[in-house]
Amino acid sequence: MLAKRVTHKIVKQLAALAARSGGGSLELNIVAWNGKFPKYDIRVWTADGRPGRGITLDKKELKALYRAIGEEISRLELLEEQRGQ
């Protein structure tokens, strides 16, 4: 059975989160996969623009991730304050 070709179009680049060895980067983008409705995408991209491993999120999932990250940052800041006393 032949593998289906996956297509992508980066609709908007939102942030480069980290550089990777070999020239790639971890990025937050809005990407349309296989011509479908664009979604938020956190993924490693190679230096020549090929997608690596990552996750794709709809708006609801992105909001849930945002809340979870905010809660974790608040927890870490509280711990840092407690250790500083």
C-alpha cells in the first residue's frame, strides 16, 4: 500500500521557541495540513523546511494548554518565593 503524501502550508509563523542542532527549530505556527482548516502547531522544523515531530491543536486545545502552562508557571514562582525566604 502506498503512503499518502502529507501536504502542509504555514499560514502564519507565531514564534520560534528554540533552536535545534543542525539548524532546525521548534516553532509555534498556524498550519493547514492536507488542505484542511488551519490549526495551531508546535513542531520541530528542519533547516530546509521539512516538518518533524510535533502536535497540532485546535483553539479549544490551545486555550487548555495555555491555562495549564499558566498554572504551572504560577506554581513554580510560588515555590521559588518560598525557597527565597
